[in-house]
Amino acid sequence: MMIPTTGASSRLAFILIVALASACASPWTGSDYYEPQAKLTEADAHLEGEALEQRKGQMRRAHRDLVSLHETARSLRRHRSFDDIRVFEGFVDPYFEEHVQSLLSQEEEGWHSELALLDANLLFAQAAVLVELREKRRVGRVIREIAKRFVGMETMLVEYPIGEQSTLAHALTDLRDLRHNI
Amino acid sequence: MKHRILSSFVLCAGLLLAASANASTGDADDAWAGYLDYAYIYSSASPSELGVRLNQYAREAGVTLDAYMAEHLETGSRASELEKRRRAIGNFLQYLATGKSARLEQAWLAIRKLENRLDRHENRYWHRYIDAHRALDTGDSLEFTARTLRLWNDVIVDMETSYETYQTLSLNDASSSGFAAALPYLYENVARLVLIRSQRMGARSSLDPLAAVVRFLADDRLGAYPDVIDPKASSREYLDAIVARLNGPESDGGSLSFTLALFEAGRYHDLARAKLASDGFSSETLDAVRMAVGAYQSALSRARTLQAQTAVYSRVLRQLGEIHAAKQRLGVDPEVEIPFSIARAIKIYAALDRDLADDWEKHGYHDSGRESYVEAMHGLWEEIQETSFNVAAYYHDRGVREKKGRESLSDAVSTYSRYLTFFNRYAKSGAEEGVPDSAFFAAHDAARGIADAILQYDGGNPSTKQLETATRQYVEALEIFPFESGVWSSAALALERQGRDSDYLGATQGIADRVSESRALDNWIRAEKESAGHFDALRRAVVDDLAVMYLGFSSAKELGELEQGVETLRERRAGLENDIADLRGRLALLGRPASEPLAESTEPAEAAEADAELPDVADGANDSELPAKADADSELPGVAASGPAPNPADDAEEIARIASRIDELDTARARLDEQIEARARALPLFKHVIQRDGLAEDLSAQRTHPVHSLVRRMYVEGNADKETR
């Protein structure tokens, strides 16, 4: 195989070529690939084993992403740049609706007990972002969602406020106070 | 760093593609098809590198990209989805390599034909990616931000789920995984688009919402696949640096626009610094300096918080200082307009100081905390002080070099004075939290700098009034930092030039008291901290008048002479001893026991007394004032063993004269003993002090030198003592 050597080390070339050897060996034309169409929100209650672990991983990552969104939203609010906030909201809204919502356990499927804490954390983080964006009504909707989902789980420790921990009941009280002050 | 990353990235991409092309059947169609299908791997290269790469691919394929598209890709309704996409990518690559907007529009037109097939990740990626570039190309930063966020939402978020699934199934290296396997490259492309290409294409504002994407990328995404992209080829390192700035004390409350602008300015600053070091003030260097200054101005124009202004000024002052240091070093004075001033930096410090107690959070330090607020104050202070000294040193040097340098010397004095005014305003007690430890030694340096410059006034002949000012400044400098012998001698010189050298001990008495009574210094010495031995020697020296005189009127060069002087005194003492013994021998011959007490002398050894009052540190200068052996002999009649028979009356007279002379020599010997003892005590102290004089230079160069904290404590102590008194 001929390897162009524009000053590169042959070792690096070898490593890289091996890394994508299979793809290079049979050039993919883009027309024969498989793409899963099913949303991962289906049949939550039946998640188990590898699939459950994968879901948990996705939810944890989504939570970290929400923390990043919260940090960015807070910064935008402090700078009071309304154009920036508008563009950011244009990003956050579909992100919540299509991504976060798809990760949350669905009521009709039966909420998954192992995902309850992760569900709660996602909802609280989402609410925290909305608080920074001064979305009073939507914060209210998330509060009602939390109150409905976690009846009897008020002593569960959740990650709220962002970066801290408190009981779900306490976190909900804090969130209501924040919403009141928006 | 950006160039290194891009180069290695392009290189890897080239190798991968070459491997792909060579693995294929080898004709032009297959070669370019491979290059275009895998364009997501190398499309983030810089225009010049991409141009070189496309030319190389053309040589390998035997046909240019444009010719390939014309000859091998169908147009119109007959074009397949694949051909449409390849045409879009081909035009897009040409746009990236040449910067021609028309090629971008051709790419956009081609990819829009796939809008009915955006369900495919690959189509959607190129559609959104090209669209984001269209906004960049038209200079619409806000729209660029919106479209890049859309790219993330529509493509990346969706593909992450697929990629994880493939990873779980261990399918991501297989051809069946399709475009989903490209995700690590897409992370790289988004990162480069936001961090590098946006800046290259002049997107300076409205990037702040993209901070979210930057944080996403930093969270186990970019660089997280070393088996796919070699970490050396990843922009991870650059991303980490940006995120650290975004969240750190040099941020603008988390603004990505500001962070990128300041980073860019820092890059230009590094280039200018390197040019200055290698080429001096060449025209290229001046251009680089202007670029850096312009970039700092651009960053400052984006700064919305005091935090950001502090960050810009802390950096730009350094550049100001570097330029003045180079002017001084090279002895040239090119016109470099820098629209940033020390005075403005002092105003920013004042604003930080005003809100240090309560309202610090409102200035942008919410995330990094109060500690970083205080650190930023320290950093700004230290840049103010160092730039002041670089500027002042430049003016001082110019003032000395020029025939009519009075104006430059005045500028040096003004610059030092401004620092002292700043110091006296914000370091009243010395304990202020926003003042760094190094500020106190700097105040010493400034006071000394004022005095040094004044001594150069009028060709080195300042007026008496100016000399008085210089003396006061030297004493002030010594009050803050008494451990540098050069300042003691400068103070003595200034007094000497006023004819007031006898005031020296009095003028420095307060400093001696301060040193000898300092509890902070005592604790430091007891704990055997840095330079404790030196400080102990100086503490013992300042309570010894002779050592203080040495400090004022002697230099290291004269040390050998001073030590020789002690030897000379010892020799002369031995000579006196011999003379006395001879005289006693004569007395014995005249019949008076040598041990019998002599009559008390009525003639004091005036010369010897005068000599003892103020030991002359210039070795041997007082020799003539002491009774000399030859003189003593000449005053006495010769006493020969075989002379005429003695007359009793003459004998009595002779005995009295010899006795008187012995008494006189005894007194002189006692004085010499005192001098020898004093010099033997003071000289080692002086020697010790001057041998450690490099400490001042160390303190000037090292902001974190441990002795700065001692200098500060002594200052605080001195202030408290003044108030008590």
C-alpha cells in the first residue's frame, strides 16, 4: 500500500490506517447504512440489563448537559443580551422536547423504579435552566410534573440546587420559591 | 497550538484518505468518491492546508475535483442522492480552500436538493454544517450561532444515541455502522467551527449561547475516542484551554465571545513577543504589535464586566512593559501607539477595591469565587507595578543617554511617583487584602528609582533642594526594605553632595531602630527562614555605628582595602609597642625601673583622639594623625650606652620627657586598640551584608519570593509603631 509521506511519521500513519482499515477496505457509499428509527422511550418499564445501563448512561450525560445549559443560561441572563437569550431558547426548547423528554420514563409505560432518581434529577435540572430563562409558566409545569411523578418519594435525595443535594420535598419548595420570585 | 493541531489533523486525514483511495479500485471516480464521502475527516483543515491536500488528491486521482464533478456527477433530475451530496461536498471543499462565496452557494444549492432526505444523518449533517458556514460567510454571528446550535440538536444529539447503540453492539468500526461511526469526527468539526473557524472568519460577537456546546464537547466527547482520532490530532487541548478560561477568573461572566477574543489577542501577543525577541523593532514586529493591540482592543470592546476588563488590562499592560523594556534594551525609540494606559488600569483597580468587601459578585466572579477576585486584584496590581517600572526604567535610561535628558528623567520620576501614590492610597496599613506582598518591595524600588533619577538631573548636578528630595526618598526606600547596601551608600552620597555627610548617622537612625526592634524580623531569623543569616547580619550591623558608616561610605570594591587597613593598624600598633618597650629600656638605663608608674601625661595625644572620634573608613587616611615611630625617636635625644657621665639634673629631665612620651604612646596604642576592635567587629558584618546584595534583584524578578511577606510584615509593624508613637 502506498502511503503519502508529507513529513509524517510512518508509525502514526500505520496506527491511523489500522484504525479505519475496515471502513477504508470497503468504501461505504452512504446508501446502505442502518439507522435505528425507534425512540428509546418505548417500553421503559421493560428496560433491563445492557439496555437499562445504556439508558442510565444517557440520562447521566443528559443531566451533565443540563448543568452546562444551566451555566450558560445563567451567564446569558447576567449579561442581559436578549438576542443571545432568544437564540439560546431556540436551542433549548427542542432539546428539552425531543431529547430530555425522550429519556424520561413515560407514565403510560409504567415508571421505572431504577430510573426514578435520574428522572427527578433531569426534571430539576430542566427546571433550573428554565428559571434562569425566566420561564415562569414552564417552570410551573415542571413543578407539577415532579409533584405528580414522585408522590411518596419526598425524602429521596436529588441534585438540586445544581451542584448540591437536598431532599425532593425541600428541592421542590426551593423551586417553588424561585418560581415565585421570577 | 491551533496550527499544530490543524496540521496534524490534516495529516491524519490525508493518510486515511490515501489509504482509502488506494484500497479502492484506483480509478478517478472511486478515488474522488472516497475523498468526498470521507470529507468530514479533513474538512476542518485551514484553507491553505486544505488546498494543498486537494491538489495532492487531484494528482493521485489524475483529475481535479472540479473536472471530476463535471465529468462524473450527474446534474438535474438524473442525479442520485449520492451524487447530489458529493457535488455539495465538492463545492463546499472548494469554498473552504479558496474562500470563494460562490462555491459555498453552489454547495448550498446542491445540498438543498436533499432536503427531502434529511432523515439521513449524513445529509442532515452536511446540510446543517454548510448552512452554518453560510451565516459565517455573510458575517452574521448571531445567525451562525443559531445554525450551529441547530446542527448540534438536529445531528449530534440524534447521532449520539445511534453511536452508543453501535458501540454497545461493537459495530462502530464496521462498514454497516455507516455515518454514525463519524461522530468523533463531527465533534472535532463542531469544535473547530466554533473555536477556530469562527474567529478566522471574524465572528466576534453573539457567540455566547455556543458556550453550552463548548461545555458539551469538553464533557467526555471531544478527544474521548483515541482509537478513532489520535489525541495528538485532536483539538482537545485547545478546547480545554478555552473552557478553563470560560469558567476561570479571566472570563467575562462566562462569555464565549470574550473568551475567544482574549485568547486570540493572547496568541497575537505571543507572536509579537517572539518577533520582538528575534527581530527587535522590525517592521514585521511593529505589525505584530499592532495586531496584538488591535486584538486586545477588540476583546476590551466585548468586555461587559469588570472581571473581563481586569483580564484585558492585566495582559495588555504586560505588552506595554515588554515594549518599553525592549526600547530600553535596544536603545531605540520607534513609534508604537498603544491605546492602553497605566492610569486606566489604576481606575479599574480602584473599582475592584471599592466592591471588595460586599459587592464583588456583581463584577463577574460568580463562578470563580471571591478568592479569584482577590487574585485578579493582585494580578492587576503586579502588572501595574511591573509596567510602571519598565516604563520608568526606559525613561531613566533615555534621560541619562540624552544630552538634554531632563524631561525623560522627569517622566521617570513621575512614573515612579504614580506608583507610590497608588501604593500609599491602597496600602495604607499594609494589611489590605487586595494588595499583593510584592507591592511593598516595589514601593521601595519606586522610592529608590525617584532618588536615582533626581541624582541624574542637570547632567548629574541636581540642586540642593533636589538632593534633599533624593535623600528623603532613599531613607523612605530603606524604611521599607533596609536589606540592600546600595541604598545606604546612595543615601550617604546624596548627603555628602549636600555637604551633610555628618548627618548620615542621624538620618538613618530611625531605620536602624526599626530593624533592631522588629518582631517580625526577629521571628523570621529565629525560624531560620529564607535569608535569615543575611538579615541577622544586617540587624547586628545597623546597631553598630561603624558598620552603618561602612554601609554608607564604602563599597564592595573597597572591602579589600578596608581589610588591609585593619592589618595596617595592627602593624602600627606593634610598632608602638616596640617604641614603648624601647623607651622603657631607656628609662631602665637611666636608673628608673621600667615597671615604675610614669607621671601622668599633661599632653593628650590629640591627633590620636581626633582619629578615634570618627574612624576613617578610607584606609590609611589617618596614618599621619597618629604618633609615628620616626617622630617619637626624633623628639628624644639619642641614648647611647657609652655616652658621657650622666648629670643627675639632666637625667631627671630626660626621665620626665621619656615618661611623658611613653604615656603619649600608650594613649595612642589604646586608641588603636579601640579602632582595631571596632573594625574587626564591623567589617565582617559589612562584608556579610554586601555579599548577599543579589536579594533585591531576586525580589524584583520573583513576585512570589518568600521574603516579600517579611517585607510586608515589617511595613505593617512599622506603620503600627508610628501610630503608637
